[in-house]
Amino acid sequence: MSADEVRVENARLDEALLAEAGAFDPARLTDAPDGEWSAAQVLAHLGEFPRFFAGELRRWYDDRSAVIGRTMEHPVRLAAVESPADALGELVAGMRAAFAELAAALEALSDDDVEAKTENVKYGPEPLTAFFDRYVIGHKAGHLDQLRALAGPA
């Protein structure tokens, strides 16, 4: 994957996620299937994690030896999911701001960076492509599927 392909796929997912969020029935925001997150929790997480990973990417640009990533127990992640906003407009605004911050961080990405070696806090040495698969592209795609499932049949 080239740097441009990462940016294009990230933008495509942002657009799809914002469309899905904007069309979500506000009355169903807090409905949660057994053991699953509600749409409000998913949207709150989408307003949090791109900011965090934009910061991780910027940190890595500055110091290629920096340990990047996080675990599921990260306190900021947990706080966003435990106390989501209950207004759809507020959740979507948070997503937009977070997506813009990550898109801006991706602008500095070069083709050489995409395959560069990193040190992940949980997984150890791996190429930056794993970071994008796990924390950006794959992460957003998974939450897009999750939102679509929560929205139910149209």
C-alpha cells in the first residue's frame, strides 16, 4: 500500500462513517445488543481514537524508535466509551474533528514510511502497515460494519 492509498482509503472510510452516523436514528443511539456497544459508544470511540493515533503517528515521525500503539485498557479509550454524549450532533462533530486531525497527520506520510519498522506497545516489532491495518483502516472498517449492524435494516 502506498502513502496515497492509505490517505485515500482513510478518506473513503471517514466519508462512509460520517454518512452512516448522520443517518442514524437518534432514538436508537443508546440501544445496545447484549455485550455489544451502543451506537453512541461506537460514535464516541470514533471521536476519540483517530486523535490518539494521529498523536502516535506524529510521535513516530519525530522519533522513529518511539513505542507506539495502545492496549484495550487505555484510560482515554475507556472514558470515551463509558460516557458517550447522548446527542447525535455532538457525536458526529467529535468524529469530524478527530477524522480531520488524523487526515492531517497522514499528510506527512511517505511511501518509505508505510513499510518502515516500528515498535508496538503490545505486538513488538512490526511494519507501519500493521499500525494502519490495526488502528486506522481496519479499525474504521470494523466500526463501519458495527454501525451498519446497529442501524439494522433500512
